Amino acid sequence: MLSTFVRAATRSLRFPAAGILAAALLVAASAQESSRRESAHASTAAPAPGRFELDDGNFAAWRAHLQPRPAELAWLRIPWLTTLGDGIVRADAQTKPLLLWVMNGHPLGCT
Amino acid sequence: MGRRSVWSDPRLIKIASRFVPATDEVWRLQRGNDDECRFFQRFADQGHYQRSGGTRQGIYVCAPSGKLLASGNTLNADRVLAMLQQALEKWKALPDGERGLPAGANLKPAHRWEDSFPSGGLVLVSTHRDLPPDGDPAARAGDRWNRDHVWFSQNEARQWLPADPRPGRTHRLPKNLALRLARFHLVDNVRGQTLPFAAEEVRAARLEVQVTERTDAQVRLKIRGATHARADGPWRMGDIHWKPPREYPRGVTTRLLGRATYDLERGVFIEFELVALGQRWGFTQNNARRGNAESSPIGFFFSLAPAGEPRIAPAFIDVYNADWVVRPETGD
């Protein structure tokens, strides 16, 4: 399909207006084929294992890579309570306003 | 992303001490009918969305009385700082009679998943990241990452090792526990929430646990395994709130290696580290992979939740394959 459009676009280069149309069709065909490839890939079997070997020799290195760095946990220096209700009760006891951060997924978990 | 761009900002960490800071999961608060949910909806409906219904994600400042002082939804630390400073000014100006929680107010929720917290069980914190394309663990880790909690009951925790844990014995993790990891935790949520896998979409989930050493009551274990989950598209988990509006072919395949120590006297794990490396592909509605659905490397790290870790339910607790989880009467 794509090669048909390439040939058509090449022939059309002698006619500017048609050439522009052919170029547009070429881009559209490329995008369509790319999308088909993406869908096809997503539905095929798992990709072959890559170069990510995991063994006793590199376990510590991968653990260090995956663990959050201290700077990535700075937000936990704020002493977040874990529910609205707990927050309101404590805010009342301490005569302070409540600062509430809410997300789809608990902010202290998976968001 | 708010963790990094907003709440890691030193100015916001400092100003937070002038408030009582709290977090919560908004999907329940914005939809529920118990007293806690209604309390939230009353002030949230006056906030930055300026309407009833729909998402209420964001940041809110209110008096214990429920009087809204400020709200917004932004990843810009400067804007959040300005909002909090304005909120403090409003709090200062608020008459005493409008500040406090009304007498007799009840904010007890009808149900919380955290009530099913498996005390004495195996509770893990997980970190999920994209991996460097060249496979070099010494490379700097990317800035996007996510976390979750994993729950196994005390009875399930014991099933990670053989009934008679003698050195050299190898034990296969029971299928339902391996499935829990593959379906709900080895998922591509590095950049945002994603979907779980149905049981039949887990093509392989095998973890072998070997007893490497036993010293009195302490049993040292080595964990090896592999998982492969692939969803071809059609939704297979019934008419639940996770059901997406369209099909999302996707998958995750991993190899796992870990170490753990179980104390037979105390009946708990005292050490647990598990690394999973693999590939992900496809995308879902909210996991920010639409632009890169092609396969790429992904990694997971599971470790014991530290002492003092807040009790936060796993992301997919409502569909967990665990009969000890207490579900709400409303069916949420």
C-alpha cells in the first residue's frame, strides 16, 4: 500500500497541485501504516528478552537503580496524615487549617 | 508528578508546617455518601471545579468547620505556594466561631480498604521505573517513577516457604500469590494509573523459593521467577469501575530475583527484597504511554514496608484475589 502511494507521489511531482495532494496522501498513508504496526505489535506475543540480565552479580546494582533516591522522597518530609477525617480532627485539635491533597489513587500510594 | 514538582519544593515543605497536612484518595470522596465523603463534597464543590460531580483532584485548604479557604489543581510550586499564603491570610481573618469542627460532627467513613490491613502479614512497598535503554544499572534513573503497596496476609506470608524449610529445599509459590503479583503489581503504572490483568491474561507466573540457610528460627530464602501477562484487548474483568471505554492491548513480562529472611518464631518476614526486570508494551487510558506504546524496559523493586509506613491499600485492592479483604456493602 505504501509503495503504491510513493509511486503515485513521484509521478505527481510534475504537477505541483497534484504533487501537494500526493504528498499529503503519502503522509497519511505513512501514519496509517505506523498505527497499524503499533496495534499489531501491541497484540502480538511478548517481545524477546533484551539485555537486562538479572543475577546475583548485578542484583545490588539494579536494586540501587530502582530504589528511590533521598531527593525523590523529599515530599515525605511533610507529615501527611492518610485520611481526610484524621486531618480534620487533628486540625480542629491544633486550631490550624487543613491542607488536603487528593488524587485518583492515594497520593502516598499509586497515582 | 506533584510529589516532585510541588511537595518536594523546600518552600512548600516549610509552609506545610502551618497547616495540618493530609492526603486521601479522591475517587471515593467525590462519589461516596458517608459523612466523611459528604463533608468533602460540601467544600470541594465550591472549589476550583466550580460544579458538582466529576473529578475533584487537587489541593484544598479548609477550616475544620469545612469552610473552604483555597483550592486548585496545579503542578506549579509557585502557584501552590501563593495559594497557601492566601489561604493563611483567610484563616487569620476567619472569626473563631467559623473555624472549629461542629460539636458532635461524625466523620467516620462507612468503609476503608485500610481496615483490611494484614497485620502480621507480608506488607511490601514497591517502586516502578522505566529502565535505561542500554541496560546499564549504573546509569542515572529517570525522573518518572511510581509506587504501590503489596499485601499478603499472615497465612499467605507463610506460604512463601516450604512447610518444612530445610536448607536446599525448593518450593513453588502458590499460584494465587504469584498471580497477585502478576495481575496487580507487575503492571505498567510508572507514569500513571493503569489497568490490572485478568487471571486468564497471565500466561505465566512462576516463582521458585529456595531455602539457602537456616539458623535457629531464621530461614534465608532465594527467590527466582518469571511472569508474562498479555491482554489482547477485550476487557475480561466484568462490569467494574476499572472497565475502560475501549480496548487496550498491552503486556508486561518480567524476570525476578530476590532474597528474604523469615522468622519462624515470630511468624514474619524480617527481610525481603525482590527485583523484577522486564519489558512493557501497549498503553492504557491514564498511564501516559500513548506516545510510546512500543516495547520498552521496565523495572520493579519490592521491599518490606518500613516501620511507621502509613497503611495505604494497594491500588487494585478492590479486585484483589484475597478473600480476607473486607469489601464495602455498597459494592464500591
